Amino acid sequence: MKEAMESQADNHLKRQLNDTSDKGIFKKICINTNNESELNCDPCTIPTYSDSIKKYHQILRTEQNQSEYQIEMNKTEETLFNGVEISNLTKRQHKKYLKMLKWQEVKKEKRAKERLKTKEKRLHAKANNINLGPSRKELKRMKMIDSPCKIGICIDLSFDELMIDKDMAKTIKQILRVYTENRRATAPLQLYLTNFNGRSKSEMCKHHGYENWDINFHCEDYMKIFPKEKLVYLTSESDNVINDLNADKIYIIGGLVDHNFHKGLCYKKAVEQGISHGQLPIGQYFTMKHRKVFTINQVFEILLRVSEGKSFKEAFEMTLPKRINMEPSSKTDSQKEVGE
């Protein structure tokens, strides 16, 4: 009998909390403030609560507008794929669209399996006193300013006008991966974004809260921020090979996704500005069947691994995907030493 009465009281309270009339809102405020003596009063007679009721209605209207906006966005997303109507997709685009739909079906299940696997790994490590290294929370506490690593990495975002919207979005996406890698590092690199304005900034604004990220954002060009003698532009066209990283240098990565439409652009810019340039030593360890051009996040991760004590060869093997056709170089160790 007692349990039935408690259940009935709980249901009554739930109905009160779901009531969005003025009286219902007033009761909700009374319940939240433990002011039960005024529960049966008329809310209009108490000035202190009238402002709260008005504010509450404004919040409800905002939430309703956001909900309606999200419904419209979902409808738009259902009829468009990468900004193109589904009915107008090419054969190749339609294939990608079907692949995306298939991924959405299995995504939640795959994420759940990954979480379960991670949980089991932690439990196994705890039971067997295995050290899995610092947790993600601990890593996030490590800021660039406190990092023992002072090697500077600058991403040059001065190529906005050379990219279509799709490639501009890819550039920012790669920078997000760079930020993620740096935040998870035990000794983060000193990361800078220069020429951060125009389209690159507009695209970044889609990611709310980016202003609070542990990145040095600059709207100016790197030439106005750093001494000229400290700058080294990374470009595959350079004849200079970088075999080690110098803490006194700022290594520049071109923030450009161009699908080889603008070959040699970063090299040309470095020469015109009269700054040092160099390429990563992948040719010393691997023979590649295409140009030695990698994504922004791949170059950054290679540099990060080397800063952590890995060799360039190990960094290449850890970072570059297996699908890239890389064959071991035929150079002997003595030839490599001469090259170095």
C-alpha cells in the first residue's frame, strides 16, 4: 500500500514537472527552490516569479526553434550529398553516397564494440598491474606552454583562394586531426596557425569553442611573427633533406589540399621570401611511385613521433597508411650516412 502511494506521488510530481503552463512552471520553480509554502499561490500575484516565468517561456521558444531548424536540416541532408542533389549524383558520387549510408548503419554498433574493447583492455591491465600510460584526461592537462618540447610547427593558411569549398573543409578537418594528436601527446609541439582569416576562419567557426583550443591563432603571416632565420618551409621540391629537428626552428606546413593542381607552390613561396626550406628524408628509406606529398596531419604526426624519440624511418612506418606504395630503398647504410 505504501509503495503504491509513493508511486502515485512520483507520477503526480512528473506531471507537474512536464506542465508548461504558468502555474506548472511556477510549481516547478517552487519545487526546485524548496519553497513548498507558495505552491498553491497564483503565480501572477508574486512579482519575483513573473520574470522567471517569462524567461522560461523564452527558453522553451528557443528550444522549439532549434528543434524545427534541426528537422529542416535533416530534411536537407536527406536530399543532398556534399551539396549535390541525390538525383543529380554521378556514378562515382552515388557509390560514395551508398557507402556513407552503409557506414551510418553500422557506425553505432562499431562504436559500441570499440568502447567495450577499451573497457576490457583497462580491466585486464588493472587486474595484471599493466601500465597503459597516461589517461586521456591526464594528457589534456598538458598544455603547450608547459611542454618540455619547444619545437615549433606552423600551418600556413594563406592558400584559401586556391581551394574549392570541399577542399577548404578538408583542410580544416586535417587541422582538427593535428590538434587531436597534439593534445594526446605527452610533450605537445608548439603549434601555430598563421594567416588565420577569411575562408579558413569561417570554416573553423563551424566548430564551436575552437577559440579555447590550445593552439596559437594568428591572422598575420608567419614572416611578421617569427624571425626569418628561424623559418623552414617543408616542401617535397626542396633539395635540402631534414635529418633531425631543431628546437630553435619553426617548421612550416602548407595548409593546402589541392590534388596536385598547384605543384611546387610552397617551394616557390619559400624561395621568393628568402627563407630556408627542406623535405622529410623519406627517400633515404623508401622508394615511392608518386610525388612525396602527404596530408597536413600526416606531416605533423611524423614530426611529432620524431620529437618523441622515434627515428624518421619508424615515424614513416607508424604514420603513413599501408595503401601507399612504399618499397624499401636500395641504398646501403653507408650511402645513407654519406647523404646525412
